[in-house]
Amino acid sequence: MRRPVEVALAEPADDLPVDGTGAAWAFEPKFDGHRMVVFRDEDGVVLQARSGRAVTRAFPDLVEAALALPAGTVLDGEVVVWHDGRTDFAAVQRRAAAASAGRARGLARELPASYAAFDLLGDGGGDLRGLPYRERRARLVELLGPLGPPLQAVPATTDRETALVWYEALVATGVEGLVAKRLDGVYRGGRRAWLKIRHSDTRDAVVVGFTGAVGAPRALVVVVAGDGEPVLSVPLSAGVRREAGRLVGAAGSGEVGVVVGVGVGDVPYQLVRRDVELVVEVRQRSTRHGVFSAEVVRFR
């Protein structure tokens, strides 16, 4: 399978789908982490972010674990870090931002990662994306069952009542909600063929930079849980801007990055220092072109 691969996406939904329209569904917990594709080939392991960028160096612990997979295996899933019994998105972001191999190894010892696999795209060099989900799922469980953590298949159920119990009970562990997939559905990279049902319309995001004056940032650049790529927020409200001026302004690194703003193109911004961890709650908006922007609701 050629790298990079386009990952399948999910469309927001208000409730779990119900069988009865000729479609049967499976339900999986949606973990709060970074999307990642794992490639195990004859030469070793390559880890790919949702954007297509290689992030292999940042997760040496997962590379080591993935060497136990048969050559020709391609997994899709979510990398998470567990802390005090729940997933910690800020910790995942720290792992992903490791700037050197030495730093990545240190963080792997301090914040070991787990990989929650939810799809099997390749097996023995064969492309499985055209197979129905039920078959890909069965092969995924068979493949990962003997290995165990840190590589493991996410739980899944075809029982809607069980899924509803998960939806209510697992939120305390950092699970954002559920993803619903048709049992007969093929893997459609770049398409929103799955459904995602979240507990709210807001998500946590890590602040990686800001635009505007140091004491009164106009907008924030954030990495939203599960996406992995920087997003420019819409202009901050007055209250959030005051808080941002107090918390973010002093955290500037002096380095400059560039992010693509919706409708405005490349926007330069000042990066926040890597040793600063600021988490905000954002509400995602979709434009008529299907592009997402983020409204910062509050600091966490």
C-alpha cells in the first residue's frame, strides 16, 4: 500500500443510528488522541498522521511495539496517553511535538503511548479497504489479540443498548463519544462515511500559537484532539482575549510559524513554547465548503 493514505472520516450526528433501513451498525468508543496510521513493512515501521505527515520519530515506543506485526500490515487508529485512569490529550500533543530523537525517547519513558486500532487496511501486503467492515474488524481482532498493549483493538459492539451504556459510562475515562460504522461498509479514504456522536459540540485543543499583540492575542492557533494539525481560531471574544493575554502572551517562544486561515490563506503566528501546556475548549464550525474552523469557548 502506497504512503501516505487518506484516512476515512466521520460525519457528526445527534444520535446513534437505528437498524431497520437495511443497514446494520457497529459502535466503537471515540478516544481523545491523535489519529495515526501504522505501516509495518519489510524495512521497519512508519507512523503517519492524519495529514499524511510521517511522525515516526516522535513515538519510538509504538515503533518498537509495531515491529511485532507481520510485514505488510497497515493499521488505522488513535494514539493516546493514559494518566490517572483517563486519556490525556495534552500529553499526546507533547509526544507529537518532540523535536529530537533524544527528547522523544525521554517522553516515551515519561508518557508511554497506547495505540487504539480501529481498522485494518492492509494484511500480508494485501489491500483490505474494499472489504466490508465486519470482515476487516474480525481480521483486526485476530491479528492484535495475541499481542496486547500497547497495540490493541478498540472495543466494538453491534448492540445499540450496550453502545448507549458505553456512551454514558466511558466519558469519565476521556472517551469523547462513539463512532458508528455500517457492517457492510468499505473503507472510504477522504470520505465522511462514518458517524460520530459526541457528548457535546465542543472539544479540547492544545494552544500552539497566537496572532496579534502579545498582551491581547487576536486569535489562537490550536491543535484539536484527534486531528493533529494546527487550526487558526476565529477572532477571540473579549473575555477569552483577556484570559489569552494573561496566559498566552507570556508563553511566546519568539519563533514564527504559518497556518492556513479559512478564506484568508497563509497566516503567520507566534509559537508558544513547547514547555507550556495550555488547553482550551473549542467549538468547531463547518463552512459551506466543508472546511472546519474553531471558536475558542474558554480556557480549561
